[in-house]
Amino acid sequence: MQVASDSPSTFDLEAYSCQRRQLIEERLDEYLSERKPEKLWQAMRYSVLAGGKRLRALLAMAAAEAVYLTNTASRGVGSESAVWPTVVPLCCAIEMVHAMSLVHDDLPAMDNDDFRRGKPTNHKVFGEAVAILAGDALFIMANEILVTKTPPTVDREALIKVVAELAQAVGPEGMVAGQIYDLAFTGAAEKIEKKEIYPEDIAMIETIHKYKTAAFIAFSARAGARLAGASASQLAWFGQFAEILGLAFQVADDLLDCTGNMKDLGKTPGKDQAANKATWVTCFGMEAARAKLSELEDAGLTLLDNSDLEPSSRPVLQALLQYAIHRKS
Ligand code: IPE
Ligand code: IPE
Ligand code: MG
Ligand code: MG
Ligand code: MG
């Protein structure tokens, strides 16, 4: 068994990502080719094609590749690129849903942010009404892409399960609930400061992060794995691994809000404190956030060590986990 190390991975994630990212970017550009009403499509393209790390799409692809390599290992067949056509539409759908979540998250009624991915936010450019509608359009179109562009070789029952899981991960039992909790717990950090409530009383913070961020990241990994033909135990493994990665991703985002800069983040730092948001850092402090990240890194690496996945498919998963934790942007 190949043992994952807890030192940062030496795997070249940039080299891994380059070709895959290009494939996804080209397909997104094609799916979102401009049509009428022009302002709507321009707004959709503005946020989806504005860059971004594409972490969720890459995770979906890495999960699909891991399942493909594991399940074909005994037959000695195949390069992982054989599974790309199966999951590229899913990867695009994921990035469209993610862009929707960012456009809506930035709205004045939510986080009221002016910059995203190094550019003015969608509503700053197109106005609030178009930003809301562009988000709606992206979400529903993502489902259409998933259903109509996923190749017919993919089992239809598996595809229906992916569509249902997407709704669960992003809807009122997932991200939308998380965003509601996020708003409801605004001000919690100040209450801790004034000793009106205590940190242990807001264990809820982990729930907020799981709902608003980890659920969709876990969906991304599970969906990639499922379309590649994952078994029930492989699906469960990916769900567990990616939930750890997803929670860590949001704790790292909370830390970066304090330690990062506009140039690297592409968004205004210091917003959480200013808006009185309940984040890992504002509620528990920077050291606690770092300790949580270290705990999550250990948990993810242990899971990886104990996985039954083909050894050659594991380094990228380790690299993605450690990137989510140690990233600067
Ligand atoms: C930002 O997501 C929203 C969070 C859940 C913290 P990303 O940091 O993945 O944003 P992009 O896609 O790289 O812009
Ligand atoms: C966003 O969390 C979670 C979403 C569902 C979009 P944040 O509000 O912390 O994300 P940023 O910091 O604006 O990217
Ligand atoms: Mg938010
Ligand atoms: Mg925000
Ligand atoms: Mg944030």
C-alpha cells in the first residue's frame, strides 16, 4: 500500500490541471455561446468564464479517473483520459452551479461584495436584477447540460441519481440551507466577545460550513465517481473524503479572509470581520482555525492511506486535499 505523507504533496497539481482545465474551459465557452437576450448571456458568461480555480470540477474529474483506473486495473487497460468524455459535461455543470452560488453570495442582500475573481462582481456590472436572473439561468441550465450532454454510454439510472444528489447538495437540504444559517449566525462572533454566548455553544459553525460549502464539494467528487461506474463503497469513500476536503476548504477560506490580499484572492479581504460573519476565525480564532485544518488534513490523509483505490490514482487526491488547505488564493 502506498502511504500518503502529511508533508505537502510533491505531485505537480498544476501540470495535472492544465490540460483538464483547458478542456473544461473550452466546453464551457461552447455551452455558453452568446445568444439572446444578450445582456443575460453576457452576465452568465462574465461570471462562469472569469477564471476561478476550478477545484470542484477537477475533483470530479480526479474522482472519475480514480474509479476508472481502479476498476480497470486488473485488466491492465486504459489511460485515465478515457473517462474524460464521460465527465466533462458534469464538470461544466458543476462550474455553472458554483458560479451561480458566487453571483448570489455576492449580492447586496447577502455578502454585498464588490470584487470576485479580480473583477467587479456580477451585480456591479449588470445590475442586481440581471445578476439574480443570470444565477437562476446558470443553475437550471447546468441541469440541462448534465442530462443532455452526458454521453449515452452512462447508465441512465446513475445519471438520475446524480441529478437528485445535485438538488440535495445545493438546495434546501444543502447549500441554500447553509447560506440561510450563515445569515442567521451573523453577529455570533460579537456575542462571543461580549460573553453573551460561548464558543462551545456555536458548534453550529461546523454545520454551516458543511451545508454551505462541503455538501457541494462532496457532491462533485461523488458525482464524478458515480458517472465513472463507482461501487457503493467507492461512493461512500468519496463522500467522506470530499466532505473533509470541503470543510477544510471553507476553514481555509475563512483564514484567507484575514491573511490574504486582494491580488491573490481576487476578492476583498477582511470582509468577514467587517460584516460580523460567523467564521471559524471570527468565532474561534486563527490558531484554532489552523489546528482544525491540521486535524482535517490528518483525517483526509488517513482515509487516503486506507483506501482501496489504485495507488497511481491517489497522489492527485492527496494534492487536491493539501491544496484546499495550504492554498494562498
Ligand atoms: C469561493 O469558492 C466560495 C467558497 C466556498 C469559499 P472558490 O474559492 O472555489 O472560488 P473560485 O471558483 O476559485 O473563484
Ligand atoms: C460562500 O462562502 C459559500 C457559497 C455557497 C458561495 P463565503 O461567503 O465565505 O465565500 P466568499 O468568501 O464570498 O468567496
Ligand atoms: Mg457568504
Ligand atoms: Mg461571500
Ligand atoms: Mg469567505
